[in-house]
Amino acid sequence: MVKGFYVPALSVATSYSRAVGYFTSTSMALFSRGIERFAQVGGTMRLIASPHLDADDITDIERGYDLRAVIERAALRSLEQEAPEAVLDGLGVVGRLIAEGCLDIKLAFVEHAGRIGVYHEKIGVFRDAIGDLIAFTGSANETLGGLLANFESIEVYSGWVPGDGARALRIEADFDDLWSDRTKNLRVEPFPDVAQERLIEIGRSRRAGRLPARDDALTPPPPAEASPSPLAIPASLTVRDYQREAVEAWLRNQGRGILKMATGTGKTKTAMTAACQLAGVLRQREDPLVVLILAPLQHLVDQWITEVEFFGVRPVAVYESSQRWLPVVEEQLASARMGQRPVVVMVATNASFAGERFQSVLSRISSPLLVIADEAHNLGSSTYRASLPPNATYRLALSATPERWFDDEGTDALIDYFGAVVFELGLGEAIAMGALCRYRYVPRLVELTEEETGRYVDLTTQIAKRLAAGDSLEARDSDSPIGYLLRQRASVLGHAEGKVALLRSDLQARRDLWYQLVYCAEGRRPVEPGDLPGPNQVAEIMNVVGNDLGLAAHSYVADTLRPERRVLLRRFGTGTDLRVLVAMRCLDEGVDIPDARVGYLLASSSNPRQFIQRRGRILRRAPGKDTAEIIDYIAIPQAGAPINFDVERKLLIRELERANEFGKLAENYEATLEVLRPLKEQYQLMHL
């Protein structure tokens, strides 16, 4: 939005749909040319523009977060986007005009009834040195498409023409009200200092010549024709010694085997290094290599695509509609068969991989095929293991925990297909060699309320009856009678009311820290039959973090869309935007968030894979990160509760095994032992 022009002063208010500095790339190039010429005759300009607020910005403003901080974030995000050279030249002009005092900018948006909207008005005012006035309203779209195909209009009023003068003065008064933030339902804020400094910096770094008469941003350069690239280890990548050992062990085993490496030790880059070595050998024989990478979830496929591109090849993403990927896969495989492509890389979700269309493609591959399975334990299920291609010459499985929980058959099937574990790197060894960072483990014992204890005692009694009837605590079917009771018991513990208050205290003590993750319990707090549904823990924690403590936070759950997830992880990783991510399961498997420093575990399953992966998320190395902290909230029934001792002891063993696993490698192991000692003594578990 641009309002008002004066000669030698100009005032303009207008809006654009997306931004590099609040403008489309086309509008920025055209706009900068206009104001550059205006400044050459001694003019000054006041500009009011609409900031490009994304969904997160709008939500944060509506929640009452610091407005200027949100606007500053939005401005910097727009200025940090990649842009064509012509656009950067235009931004340079804007920066120089700001530095010379010829341009002043403010930002406007609609704020009404607690909702945020876009200021979309386009008006402008010109005045010359003797006071003559011209005003306009409306705009013409000066993009190539707009000039050739659009129907646009603009109205211009001359102050000295009878009938036009009043209209021109009204527009000028509107602009003055807007500039002074007096317009109803509109909020006008100064342009952020850091964004202004960034524009001035761009101005200093760009050439100061006249911009071309045509907008180069309209015509992107044609894509360069290039022959398909081979896989290659990037020059900037340093392969660590243990990663080299893992690759060599796999190659010695004829290109088959499982790499059992602790979460966060770089399994992805290790696998890609192995693929590069294999591709190099095949290239000497003039044989192509087809690589199939399998990942359980779409966002993990996206991460793999970024990694593969780092190694020089653009892979095909195999998920969602086959109309998107099938033609590309068929074309690349045909090129490989004819010797025109040295490598084909496909990255598929487990679900798409097992689908009929992709299975048909796999069955027809005759070139050397390498299957890389990320989080390979997932492929041990009866559905997926039956889909693994028998024509894969080379097979590589990656997992920190390849053993399937209470599923020996599935574990054996994985070993039969991929081969045995050929390289193992445990967590303790990874910490000792500096592949993962050191950490503190802080267990918090949380006593259940009287109501929760009653519900817990009842469930424990029912579990005891099932055990007496011959059921096992190791039941694999979560929908079996005892499986259902165990899930209900876990829900009572995970949603213990006291955890929220204790978490609030812990967050308050760390309110100045960045990079904090909160892992919440699934579902809602259990209630009695007929009662209203209990609170959702994610919503509870978001209220505590955002409203009570005033910390910048965002939820990260199953309903969070993939594009938004990428944005959230980027914002979290800046260390200047989101302090806390509140998650429910979605950060368990494969998500790369090395900056995380503090993890709060409000709930964990007894499946060791989950807590091993969560610990690995927190322990990844990152610049400036030496240590991490894991705070584990362990709920226990009230003292003196009438609980079957033997059954409770068996159930508690599984809880304490997790705490022991966390504690034994922590920097403060002795302190964790002291916290857990009373509980171990009470249930005769001092041997743990």
C-alpha cells in the first residue's frame, strides 16, 4: 500500500500480494525505478505498505504476543528470501533512498474484533513546491501478465480542476490520518529498525547504476541444460571416522546389512556415503545404480530429498498421487537402462512403496538396485516386509532400534532380508567420541491426585485379574482386554494433573532459554463415564507457555500441515523466534532438530524405541551446543493407596527401566539415583 506524494514530497499507500520487502518481485523493480527518479528531482516520499503476515504471525498477534517482534520477524523473513538479481538491485535502490533520508516507510494491517486482516487500499498524493495537488486511487498491475491480459483501472484527481479538488483533499486527509495511526480498525507501525538496516546494507552491496528500463524479474533465465549428475560426496562434507567404518563394514558384507547407530549420529549421511561408494564402483563398470530410499512419513521423505540433493542428484519423491511421480520414475528408469543416466534415486513413503503401482515399477527394475530403509524397524510388519523387492542386489537398513518391540517374527524378517547388524554405535560411545552432546537427566516424581489415584487403583486391580486369568503384560495387541487396560493406565499417568503445574515451574526457571521441546500425552485427560471430555494436554501446555508465561510457543501435532511444519522447525532453529515447541508424537521419529537443548517428557510409552528416539532428538550436536537437559515427569500413586503390590511392582519396573536408561549415561547420574531411591526401596527394586 502506498499513500501520498509530495513534490518535493510524496505520500503513497498500497498493498501487494506477496513480498520481497512487502512487494512482489515485479512491483519492487518497478517501484524502485519510480522513486529513484522521483528522488533525483529532490523529492521525499512517505510509504505505507502492508506487511506479508503468514498464518503463524497472525496467530501470534491474535494471542497477544509482542506486536513489534512479530512485525520485525515478518519483515526480515521477506527480505531474506532468495530473489533474482533485478529484485536485489531494486531493493538496493530502496535501501539507498532510506539511507539518504528520501524515503520513510510504515506498515499497516487491519485489526478488528480480535482478528487480523490485510490493508488492501491503494491511494497516493503528490504535491509540488507551490502547493498544487494530485491524488489517485486504484492501481494498475504492471506485471507482464497484468499489462497483456488484465483489465485494470485507476482514478486521478487534480486539485486545480473544479470537482476534483475536494476528492484530492479527502484522499490527502485519509493518508495523513493513516500515517498518524488515526484510522479506525487499522494499525500502523513504524518500519522495523533491523529490516531498515538490512535494506540499507543491501543498498551498500548493490551497484548504484540506473536500473534497466525493462523488468528482468519478469523473465526468469531459461533452465540450463545439463546431463544427469552422478552421486558424489560433497567437498564440504567431512565423513567422520565411525561413518567410514560403518560404510566399509557394509561393503565388506557384499552391500548388505543393518547399521545400528544411535539417533543423531548421522545415519542419513552415512547411508548416502555408502551409496556414493557403490555408485562409483558400478560407474567404472558402466552400470547405472537405482536407489530406493524408504521412510515412514512424508516429512521424512522431504528431509531425505534435501540430503540426496546435497550429494548432487535430484531424487523423485514417491508419495501422494501416482500421477505426479509415476511418469518421472518411468522416464528416468528408461534413461538408466539406455545408459543415459548414471543413477536414479527415488524416495518413497512406506505406504506408497507398498502400493500396487509402485510395486509394479519395482518388479520391472533390472538395473542394480539399492534399497535404503530409514527407521527400518517399521518395515518388519507383515504388510511391509512382504513388499520388499527380492530383486534388490544391495540392501541397507538404518535404525537406532532395529529390534521390533515384542515382535521376534518381524525382527527376524528384517534380518533375513537386510542381513545382520554390520556396524553398531551405541549412545554412550557416541557421547564419548563427541558425536552427540553430553546431557543432564532430571526425573520429577509427580503424585497423582486423590481422584486419579482412585482411577489408577481400579485399573491396577483389573489388570491383576487379567494376569491371574493368564494374560501377559507383554501383550502385543493393544486392543486386547489387558492391552486396553494398560493403555488406560498409561493415560492416567501421562495426563496426571500435577505435571502441568510442575512443568510451569520448570519453564519459568528456564524462561530465558531457547530451543525447548515439550512432549505431551496423547488424547485427553481420563474422566468418569458420562462426564464431559477431559482437557487436551497440548492445549493446556500451550495456554501455560503462551498465556501464563508469555513465551513464544507453537504446537507441533498430527494436524500440523507439512509446509507449516517446515516453517515451525525453521523458526525454532533461529534462536530468536520460537522458544518452545509443544509436540505430541510428531517429533519422535526422524525429525532433524539439532538445536533442541531442553526436552520435557510429560508422557512416554514403555516402548524403548520412543524414549531412545526422543533422547536422540535432544542430544544432536549443533553450533554453540555443549550440553542438553532432559526433564522426565514420572507419575506415582499417593502413598498408602491400596494397590496390589506384586502387580504394581511389575508395572513399575517398565517405568524405572526408562529412567535408568536415561540416567546411567547422564552427567548427573548420582543425583538421579537419589531422586529415584525412595521409589526403588518402596517396591524392592534397588537392583535396577
